[in-house]
Amino acid sequence: MSVSSAVLDYARERYAARGVDLDAAVAAMDAFPVSIHCWQGDDVSGFESDGGELGGGLAVTGNYPGRARNADELRSDLEAALRVIPGQHRLNLHAIYAETGTKPVGRDRLSAEHFSRWIDWACSQRIGLDFNPSYFAHPLAASGMTLAHADTSVRRFWIDHGIVCRRIAAAMGAATGTPCITNVWVPDGMKDTPVDRKGPRERLADSLDAIFAETLDPAHQLDAVECKLFGIGAESYTVGSHEFYLGYAASRGKLLCLDTGHFHPTEVVSDKLSAVLQWIPEVLLHVSRGVRWDSDHVVTLSDELRAIACELVRGGYGERVHIGLDFFDATIHRVAAWAIGVRATQKALLAALLEPITELRNAESTGDYTARLALLEDHKTLPLGVAWDHYCELKGVPRDGDWLVEVQRYEHEVTSQRD
């Protein structure tokens, strides 16, 4: 069933009354691709045969049947998700998803050939790629330190891993025709209060400088660094804190990755965007949903997600903020989790694009805060759902109420057949 012309005309009129062009807002959605994270599909398992425990403060809960067991299954699941997600998007890969055949390859010796099938697949799907070194689930990460490790040889291994990952990302960007963002996150920290906070941060800065020493074409590859408040096993001290990486990104001209689950529950990323973008060139935004702490729940259409989207649109940051997802939930069907998370993010963006920004700015600039608040509240009940259904139809994907049927069919025919 499609949106009737009468219903769509009604929605257009409601928005037009506030000075908003519904069709222009829907068309603007194409400027906001979302980088879909591969690790939701297999519970951050990856394809290494010699990897260690997940560790690094990461934990996946649940045992819903049908997890992808290899790259072909994971790609099939991603295709199933893309069929119910409107628009053209990207894929975010971790280094542990390399396909090395029967011969294990050390993370410090990975190359683009180990991701050739991913690159070919991305080109066939006409999507861009993003990439992440994997500083976890490895014997040399078991101590809780990687790039900040006191042992030079351990630190050298992880530096080399970062160097080869940047080269892999550059090859991905060259092949797909769109810059690949290499995002560096390390779990380095301590469970209890350290005596020396300075030393690990000096080592981390030196390690990052060594990784980024090679100049790569920004048309193919961009660098990002990701901060975190704390994690399991690093409750008292995180080497790569927000302040550390904000200073590093600003001083080195790197992207700053802001993960919506990596801050104290009373902090909001929506308030940080306009502040950090005064000083750094671009932001990588990892959209997650922390519940009391960094628990990486599936993204939903929350007030904070809508606030983040509004900041992106109001500030004109579309070309400076790159959106990716970062959550893992094994308690529900994994393809459905992707669909829910991406569609929620897109709904927030569409709501922001439909905001009566001219009226709102006029009210604020004249000090009419009563009108500002009233307009913001009235906007919440305007027919966003009609505009969203229209967008889905234009992109040839199921609208709300229909997409889950497609995922359930895929589950019955494909994922439920896996042992």
C-alpha cells in the first residue's frame, strides 16, 4: 500500500504552513549516508582463527540463533538489511574481518588483498567503505594496553597494525571512489587508580604520530581518533579520554570520533558538536544507545538522537560530520537490529530537515522564547510518518509496518537454517 495523494498533500500543506518544503527535505536525505557496522551481524567475532577473547571492555549479550559464521553469510545478511533501508549507504569494517584463507596472517601484516572480496562486494553494491584497526581480541591486548603499552615490542606491533590499516583503507577509498575513514580506538586503561597517568598518554601520542607519519591521499583515506569515558576493566583510567583526543585531533588536523555511548549519562553529544567543530576539521559520529553506561544498545528514535540530527542540519555540518552506527545486540535478529538502527537515524535526520528553522531562528533572534518553545513542541506532532513513508517509497523499500515482514521472511528462509 502506498501513501495516498490526499494524505501526502495534507502533510505538504501542514509543513508549508511553517515555511517548510516537504519534498525538498526528502530530497536532501541523500546527503546523509550512514556507515553500517559489520560487527552487529556476527557479535564482533571476526574471522581470525588465532584471536583472543573479545576483551577491551567489550561484551556482547544474547544468543539469538542465526549469527553469520563467515564473510559470505555476513555479506548476505548485510544485503538483506540494505533491502529494507532507504538510500545509499556505507559499510564500516574492522580489521578482524579480513579473509586470509587457510593461512593466518598477523594483524601487523595485513594488506588490501585480504579485503579484496569486501572491496569487490562494496563496488558491486555501489557503497563506500570505512575501516577500523582492531586493538582487541588478541593475545597482545590481554594486558589492557596496546598503543600505550610500556613494552616497546608490543607497542611496535600495534603501531604496525595501524600503519597497514591506513594503507588498506586508502586502497578501499581508491577502489570505491569515496574516502575511507580509518578510525583508531584503543581500549587502553586501568581497572584501579593508576600512579602514572602521564606516561601512557605520552606513549599513546607518540604511537599515533608514528601511525599517521605516512602521508596518504585524503581523497582516498581520512584519519579519526575515538575517545571513551571508561570500559570494563578500565573503570578508573582511560588513556584515550575525550580531552586527550580532542587536543590530539585539534593539534594534528584529524577527525574526532564522538560515540554517543562513550560519555557520562548526563553528557550529550548534541551539545558537543558545535563546540568541537570550532577547532577540528571534521567529526566522525558513532551513533549508539547507552543505557546507564556504554552498553551499545540498538539505536532508537530518542530525544537525543533527534537533537543530534537537529544540530547537524541547523549548523550546516552535513559535509563535516560522517555518521556511522556502533552497537551489538545478540538478543534479537541481527538484520532487524541493523534496520531498526539505520531507519531510526534516518527518521531523526528527516525530522531535522523538516524543522521550521526560519521561524525558529526569527523567534530566537527577537527574544521570543515563548514562540520558540511552542514551535518546537508543535513540530513534534507534524506528520513526519507520512514524509518518511513517502521517502521509503521513493527509494523502493518497505515503509514502516512492512519492512519487518521482509526480514522475517529472510530469517525463515536463510538465518534460521544455520546451525
